[in-house]
Amino acid sequence: MLKKLSLDLIMTILVVLALAYPLTGNTVHELIGFVVLGIFLVHNLAINSRWYAPLLKGKYNARRIAGIAINLLVLLTPPVTLLLLLCFW
């Protein structure tokens, strides 16, 4: 639990620093972005991996479907954003 909260706090601080683009400059902004992406992947795939196991088990009501859809959209947002950035850059 402490590991999860620590990663959440670190990601929050780094995102705020990344938003301070005029103060940090382009290089630091991009480095922070890559670090946040790495922490996000560790957080999601290593620490929260137990969340994925019961996805195919149990009954699906409207609330569960909505929750899974929102979580999957949040999970897909960084790679889709990166792909769009690389395509239109």
C-alpha cells in the first residue's frame, strides 16, 4: 500500500513539474514525460496486475461495464497520444 501511494505521489509531483514547461524547458519536460510513462507502466502492470485477472469472471452489470470502459480508456490514452504525436509531428 505504501509503495502504491509513493508512486502516486511521485507521479503527481512529476506531472505538475512537467506542466511547468516555461520554467523547466523542453529537455526536462520530455525527460519527465518519459519517467512518468515508465512509472505509469510499472504502477499499472506490476502493482495493479491483480486488477486484470477477474475481468473475465463474474456478472457484468452497467456499473461494472462503465468502470471497465473508463479504466481501459485511461490505460489506452498515453500510447494513443504518443502514437498521434509521432504521426503528426
